[in-house]
Amino acid sequence: MRQDIATDDLVDHPQPNDQEIIQLNRQKLRLSANRKWFPIRSSVAMHAAVYFYGSSNKPMIRFVFLLDKAAGEVTMLNTISVKKRALMCITASAVMLTGCEKTAEGQVAAVVNGEEVTLQEINAALSEANVPEGADKEVLQQQALQQIVDRRLLAQAAKESGIDQDPSYLIRQRQLSEALLVRMYADKAGTTIKVPDQAAIDRYTEAHPFTFANRTVYAVDQIVFPAPANLGDLKQLEVAQTLADVERILTDMDIKFVRKSAQMDSVQVPPAMMAQIVSLAPGEPFVIPTGATVTASVIKAQQKVPYNAEQAGPVAVKAIRNEEMAKIMKQRLTEAKAKAEITYQTGFAPPAEKGGEADTPDVIKKAVEAPSG
């Protein structure tokens, strides 16, 4: 709710005396007979109002209060200085404490300390859950609502403790908010993509054998080590014919490493890279840089995953859609960079882009691969 009041109408209202000012500084104010109030919202028990004082040639002061009628006491929410002819807007700070007037009806399932929980929030929570077929919808709604209420209460308690002002929280909040915006932006782009026909699905499955007909899970021995500052140093590993050779070369380079066993699914490896891996001689290592680390692996055993053409169809449709979404998002990122004004501190600028088609940025991969919701 918003109410605009011209300060011309308020300058002659009485100014608090010294005792009242002391009480204001303590965040409390006792009602007195000459107090001037301008109501915002009222209920049976509470009354939100604004009080002004000042003179025709001095700034006005706005005090926003919440009045407990039974106790005859007012709690001050905030103070704001304004110039004589400014319009005063009574906004969120006052309205937030009128939650006692909100009722749980219609589209509002509950009110938690003045904050509404809507049916839309409940339905969104249920859409993300694995709801068993034939489940009682009313029971599920109640369960979802209680989870939201619990979360809301803990979030409110966290805010009261000041966590929402912690720099690490603010950074994380921005990261999550931006990631959600990018994901929803990608989802919106996906609405423009046509559903592939059967011929397109067949072409895709044939072009990606390691994802479909020839999908294989490999047991691998690995050596993991930090990526050197100059990735060109990894060329020394090209002569390695075994994992033992990799160990020796890394030791000579004074690079620490760890050994481990793992599984590798061909569906998770880029097709071109997978084709190179399967062309290696048995026991020959392959090296894959992944950000801050490098992994050298050797295949120990393998097991082919049974192929089902009917099940492959939906997987192919999703994969085609993700690839098309990624193309659209890459184009939009290119356009955004072309229009953007970006300045970097010395030493933080990205390296010059190489020729040829650039890899899909991780932010886009995460956005198009995340579940829609």
C-alpha cells in the first residue's frame, strides 16, 4: 500500500519535545494527546502510521510507527529526512509489519509472520517432486506446505541473525540468482525449437554411437595431478606407453600425483574424444585436462550397455533440444559480448580467443542440461 502526502500540509504539526526525542532514540514512543498521526493501514489490534515534524525552512523528518492499541505504545520502524516540498511515500517498511491483516484464504495457503505462502508455491514444489501415481493430492499439498513453512521460518530466523548481510551470502545469492535467470532464459529459447521427427532422431542416434548403440562403461586406472601453468608441458606425456611411464615422467617433472580407480561412461565423453580413446592400443594411456587438474587413464575392462531403440528416442530428442538450445545461447552470448562494455584489472583479462569454433561455455552447458522447472 502506498500513500503520498505533501509536506506543505505537515510543517505546522508539533515537534517532539526533548523527552520525546530521547524516547525516539530508544526506538519507542509513548502516545501523547497532541500527537499527529496519518494512518496507513489499521486492524483490530494494530495501526500503522507515519509522523512528521519540522519547520518551513528545515528538512522534514518522517517516522514510521506501528501502534499497539491495547498497550498504547508505538514502535519506530525507521526515520527518513526529506526536503519541504518532497512527496512522502509510505512503502515497504511500514507495510511489512501489517502482516497481522493478511489472511490465509483464496490463493494464500498460509501466512508466516506476515509473509504469504501461495498455492502457486506449493504447486511448484510438487512439480519438482517425484509424486507417486495415485497419491492423495491433499496430503501431498499439506506436506509441501509444511516444508515451505519450515523453510520460511528458518529463513526468517537466519535474516534476524544477520546472515542475509554477510558478504559470502550476498555473493552466493547473486550466483544462484544469475544461474536461475540463465537457465530460464535457455528454457525460453527452447520453446522456439521444433520437435524432431523420427528421421532426425535416427540420424542423431547413428551419428552418436557411443551414446546409443555402442554405449559402454569402462573400468579405468587413473593418475590425477594438478594442471601445469603451461599446458604445453603435457606434451612430454605423449611418449608414455603405460601408466608407469606417466608416473616416471611426472616424477621427473616434480609434479605430485595420486592414483585411483574409476568408471567412465562413453555417454559422458565427447564423441570425437571417445573415438580417439577406443583407437588406442590396449593399455595405452590417454590424458584429459579438466580445469585445474589433469587425468591420465588406462582402460582395464569394459561392459557394453544394452541398447533399446524405444528408450533411445526420448533421450535423442532431449539431446537434440539441448544442442539447439546451446547454439542459441552461444549466439546470444556472442551478441551480448559485442554490445557489452567490459574492463578488466591487469592480469584478469581472458586470453585471446583462438580461431575456429569455440567450446560451449560451462555456464551454457549447465543451463541447457538442468531440469526445466
